[in-house]
Amino acid sequence: MELLVEQVEVWVASIPNKPGGLAAILTTLRDVGADLQFIIARRSPDRPGEGVVFVTPLQWDREMVAAAVAGFNIAQKQHCVRVLGSNQPGLAVAMTEDLAEAGINLRGISAAVIGTQFVAFGSAA
């Protein structure tokens, strides 16, 4: 089983917890040509009325400048890796067991299968 494992920078921003809040901030990134591979958005449990959005990757200077203007920052406390490969039954179990054996405590993981390909984004504090 051959997997491609890469460290990626995750960008994070606050968003208003209302219809259109996420669309507005993503529009800023789209307008400069960002081709996002991963987006997670959720309500902020400790800030009523606010949400938070995480995105990756931002690859070019124009994308990073637009992101900063829109309120994004690099998530300093979140170290993230992207794992890509061919999907196989039990792959997520094998991957998380390997991380546990290496002493890595995951802060979060999101994974999906698209066609025959597996992609996962995992973060450790």
C-alpha cells in the first residue's frame, strides 16, 4: 500500500454564524483563483454568533494576501498532514493504528473516498 503523506498548512478564520457567512469568505478566495481541496466549517462553541472555517491549500501570494485581508491566519497550533492513496478496506484503521503506535495523538481527522482514491487530513496538537 503506497500512500503519499504531506504536511499542509491550514488557514483558519472566524465567520458570522448566519446564512451566507461561509459563502462570503469563500467568495474572497474564489475570486483570486484559490483551488481549495479541503474546507471544514462549524459553529464556535465558545463564541455565540460566530463560526470558524478551516481551509487548505493556499498556494500563491495573491491567495495568501486575499486570505489575510479576509481574516484568515495560518493555524499555528494545528499541524496537519494530507494522506492520499488508493482506497482499500481497513485503510483508515491501519493508518490510525500506525499513528497511535508512533505516539501521535490526533486532534482531528477527516477522510473520504472519491472513486478509488482515499484522502485524509489529520491534525495533531
